Amino acid sequence: MANLANLTNNKLLFIVNPIAGKLHGKYNLKQVLKLFQDHGYQTTVMKTKAKGHATNLVLEYGNNFDIIVCSGGDGTLNEVISGIMKLGKEIILGYIPSGTTNDFASSLNISDRMETAAMTIINGQVRTVDIGLFADKRYFSYIASFGAFTGTSYSTPQSYKNIIGHLAYVLEGMKDIPNIRPYHVKVEAGGQVYEGDYIFGAVSNSLSIGGLLKLDTNRVDLNDGLFEIILIQNPKTPIELSRLLISISKREYKDKLIQFIKAPEAKFYMEERIPWSIDGEYEPGANEVRIQNIPNAIHIIT
């Protein structure tokens, strides 16, 4: 692992999503820029203006920098990572989380305090993490999911997220409860075939899913080339539902309604086109979906 302070190139591209999360004030941004300046980095700031803009900024300007820092939520980070992957250049990534849930940052123990995260970028170590590829077209940093509560992340208005933070996800997710329905899905992963009626499915590389589902740190490695795949079958009785909720709350995934699989890729076969959430953003999905793990794809400072 390399220390950022030892790198010879001091040109840093700082991509900021100005409407992410709870809106850190201009003071915080000035403090971060001062920290970078005080440590000898020539910082170029670019603010995103629309969905997908961060990816375009990386593709247009990324070749001029060896360090790209982004400040925003999981969606902004996804766009920057997608740009780096498409650019095909080894670029060191720094992350200053300012979103609502910040699952990926939580998994990497990156602070949600802007100045603290900036100092981590200055003094931290560079490590590699795996990246997912959904249907050969979309990259994701930590999760692709379908089913119950999946729509919450992309349907909750940004204004709600900014005002009440993570609670917005919980409240929006509660609206889904009366409408939760199972999907018949066949999954090929790890040399096995799983088939059933599932209310939720996720392919993740994270310790936290939507800030609601937490995984055991002893079971997740962010650069082992393997996904954590979770499939939750439809509970048919109140007793099954109660048992399922208790199991999830205790992070004990041994319930017969839960399949927990570790595999480098998975193929999903669905009777209907089911919407997915890719790092919190909408994906229409398809009847057949292949999801692949790209090992050690991104160099990030932690």
C-alpha cells in the first residue's frame, strides 16, 4: 500500500455534488480545499450539474490527474468509479462522503466529517477494492439489489433526504410493506442453483445495505474477489415473518428463508423484468442478468 503524501504528482481533481445529503456548508468545503492546499496539492474543483455528470467529468478530465477526490453520496461515488473504470487508467480515488446513508464509506471506515475524511486522503493508505459489473453495462461499488425496499433509495425525493437524512429512507421504505410481493427467480452462483419465490435479493460488496441490513465484519472482505449474495424467500406465515425479522436484526443468516452465498459472479433468471437498484440508483433490469466481480479494480485511500 502507498501513502498519498509520498506521491510525486500533486494535481488533484475534486468532484463535488453540491446537492448531496445534508448539504455541508461552504465553510466545510473551504476548509477541505485549504487542507489540500496546505499539503501541496494543486486542486481543481468541478461541481456536478446533473445525473451522470460526474462520470463525464472523469472521462473528459481524468487523464490529466492521478488523484480524483469526490464528495457526495453513494450515487456520486458510483458515477466517479464508473468513469475511472471506463477510462481504463489507474487513478487513485479519495472519497469525502456527504450523502444520506454512505454505505460504502461506512464499510471502509471513512468519516462523514469532511475535514476528517480529507485528512484521511492526505495521510491515509491506498488499498484496492473489488467492483461489480451488472449485465456487462453498469458498474457498482457496493450493491445491486431487487425486491422489498429496493425502490426506496431511488424514489425518496432528494429534498426529503437532505432534511431528515437516513430517516427518510426508513419512512419511505415503510410505504412498501403492504405492497411487498415475491418474485420467482432462479439464481446460479458458486456452482449451485437456487430457485424460489424471493421478496429480496442482493449482490453486495459491503458491510451495510441501505443502512438497514448489516453484515458481519467477519464474513465480508472488500477485496477477496467474492460477492456476498443474499436471497430472502417469501415468509408465508406470521411466525415465519417474525423469525425472519429476528434473524436479520441479530445478523444471523441461518434461517431457512435466507440464502447467504459467496461467489465471484451470479446469474439471475426471472419470469418478469424486475427493477433493480444499483448503488441506490434505478436500473430497469432484464429477464436474464449476469453480475460479475472485478477484483482489486479501484485504488482508494482509507
